[in-house]
Amino acid sequence: MTMFLQAPLRALATALLLAAAPASAVADTIEERRQRGDAVIRSLNNGVPQQTLERMRQEFPFLADAAEAYALGDVWSRPGLDSRTRQLAAVAAFAATGQMPFAKIHAGYALNIGVSEEELKEIVYLVTVPAGISRAIAASQAMSELFAERRAATGKR
């Protein structure tokens, strides 16, 4: 793409994103958006902050604030999908794109809100279709790790 087209296309994309965003998301302050993001995390993470986000906040505060305000406060808090559906979709998307640490985090949230291990296994099997068996194997390893960690924490086998 030529440089002459890049700037106008970026401007158009920005305008479309702003037009598609709910008016409240555009008008809200960063702090209001972060508060919504924090509420989302706490609703999925048994009432506590997310450790990975908090570690990021220590060294990369701008990135942590942006993730909390945009990904969580603007996108994750949108109406239209319930938390269960949103988490299953997130696990599938992260696994299919090879983002196993994020797939594992969201699988943990899914378990917290009542998704079963068997349902998460079905997501892993589904990943073989769009992303291939190697991504599904990597996802299975991340899920096995998560299941083992949770069993160890509760003393179950």
C-alpha cells in the first residue's frame, strides 16, 4: 500500500471505530473505563485483581491501564454476550492464534464462572479445525497445566 493511502485509511478506520463504539465508551474518562475493566476482572476472577495485569502494571503501567480501559472496560463490558459465551470464545480465539498464556487465563475465568473441564476440552478439539493440530496440542498442554494447578490448590485429584 502506498504511503498516500495509509494515512487516509487509518483516519477512516479510526472514524469508523469511534462511530461504532457506544457513546458512553467515547465520552467516558480513562478512570471510568478502568473501573469498568476492574469490575469485569473481579467478576471473572473470584473478586480479586488479575495477577498478570497487576505485574504488568508495575513495569508497564501505561500498557496495563490501556488493556484494562480498552480490552476490559470498553470491549469486555459490552452487552450482547454473556460471560460464559465470551470466555469460551476467548479461549478458542487465543488458542487458535497461539496465545496460550491468554488461553489459560481465560480458561481459568471460564472455570470460575461454571464452565466445565469437559467443555474446555471440546474447545481444544475444535481448535484443530481452524488452527491445526499443533495449536490444539499446545492448547491441551495449557489446559492440562491449568487443571492440575486447580486440583493441587483444592487438594483434589
